[in-house]
Amino acid sequence: MVETTTATLIAAAIAAAASIITLVLRLSSDRSAEARRAYREGLGPVIQELGNALHMTVACSVLSIRDQETSNRDYWESRKAHARAALRKLRPQLRYQLWGMDDGLKAMICLPDWVTTNNERDYDHLLNAATDLRRALDESIRRCYHGGRPPSLVERLVISYRVQKLRGVWEGLSGALEREDLAGGMVSSAVARHDKIYATIVERADDVLVAKTDRGEIYRVDVGNRSGKGSRSLAQPGVRIKLYQREGEEFWRYRFVGG
């Protein structure tokens, strides 16, 4: 009788433990599924635009080189500028979701600069390295989306390796990445204290200008925020401007030098 009672208690304890373990596993699984779903919901709305921008940045760089002696170059340059603007818009939104890939995204944004600063003989190596980085980003982002999780250590190491390969092609990459941070609005206070800054427009994407000083500092300028005389249509790459900024404003104002 005692043995039967003991066996019954042991069986009941085992059943209770099994139920608790099952409940814990189910709750853990539900939390994991919810986290994966939330991650995909955050990445889903921008993943197509991100993929298109990555592809277009490399493709239009290749095509602008191929057609550099033809009238088509202006078209590819315009498409490349739009792709770069899209990447600049998306990068801050994805900084934490795609943690560890920021240098890869910045490097893709800087690709048009590499094309214009390297000699023609360097293009093949440069674009091949950029294509390898783009593919690594594509593959990792796709896996992150389908898995509903941030980049793994291996994926982050692959992206870092591809960025390092690019440094081997263009030794000025580190400086370009720093300037891209400035282009994203992170201008140091030491620079911002200057009353007048002279720069040259290096890019125009819709109503946003990117201007670079002789020291390599990058500023974002709103075409609409113009002071003094001159036409907005003159705000094109190669034009020299003088920059101003009012307290609390994100974009810089400009005036044509001599205008």
C-alpha cells in the first residue's frame, strides 16, 4: 500500500514537473516568436528600398564609368545621387536593427566618391570590392529578415572583412567614413562656431546639397535656405558657396560666392 502511494506521488511529481517545463518552453517560444515578428515588422517596410538603393549605388557607379564619355552619364549620375540619398535616409533608422553593419552601409554611401577620386585603372578592383560588400550586406540583411533577428557575429565579421578589403583598394576610406558621419549631420561644435565657411557643392539630390570645404569637411545644405542674390538653379556640383547656419537649424544656408 505504501509502495503504491509512493509510486503515485512520484508519478504526480513527474507529471507536474513536465507540465511546468512544457509551460516554460511554450512561454519562451512565444516570446521568441513575438521578438522575431517585431523585428521583421521593423525591417520589412524598408528592406525593399534598402536593397534597391544598395544595388543602384553600385550599378550606377559602374554605368557612369562605362558611359563617362556619353550623354548618358548625367542620367546615371542622377540615379546614383538618388540611391545615395536613400541610403543616407535609411542608415540612421537601421543603425540598431542592423548593429555591426554601419561601416558597411557608410562605405556604400561613399562609393561615388571613390569612383571620382581613383584613377581609371583602379576602377575594376574598386568596383569588384564594392560588389562583394554589397552582396555580403544583401545576404546578411535577407537572413536577418527571414530569421527575425539582428546580425550574427559571423555576419558582422564578414561585413567588417569586406570593408577592410575596400580599405586595401582605397586608402582614403577611413577619412571618407568620417566625412560621411559629418554629412549625416554630426558637424563638430568646433567647426560650427565659424561665422563664414566657404565650400564647393559636390552633390545635389533633389533639394539637398552636399558641400565640401577645402579641408574635407562635409555639410548638408537646403536649396530653399538661400541668402542673398542668385538663382536656385545655379546650385549644382562645382559651384562655390558661402555657408551660414542659424541656431537650432539642421541644414546650412548658403550664398553664391561673388553672386
